[in-house]
Amino acid sequence: YQVFRGEPAMFRTPDGVVSAIAAGRRRGMIQLGLMLLVATPIARVFVALLVFMRQRDRIYIVVTLTVLTGLIVSLLQGHS
């Protein structure tokens, strides 16, 4: 329990996950599920942004853009 072993490089990118699933690896399917769980809130905020833009509700557009920016920045910072 003293040495941390992260995910193999294959499972760190969407292309690697898809190729792992195509190769029949079960771990690839688990990684795909985790990617979908992360993508769900981002998609929900993006759809809310589109709805607020359609309604031309400027306050909610600004708030939603702030939340979406925070989600994307935190996702990208975790990747590097």
C-alpha cells in the first residue's frame, strides 16, 4: 500500500479506452463508464446554457458560463 500505481497510459485517453473496448478488455468498459459519469454534469450545464441563451436570460447565461468554465478548467487541470 506504499506505492501508488495509476492507470496504465492506455486508459488515460478516449482513444485508448475505445481501443481497449475493441480489444475486449473489461477495464476499458469501466473507464468508459467513468468517462460518461464525468461528462454527464458537463453536458447538463451545456444544455442549460443553450436553454438560457434561447430565453435570452443574461444573468443565468453568465452564471452558467461561469460554472461551465469552472468544470472545464478543473477537468483540464486534472489531465495535465
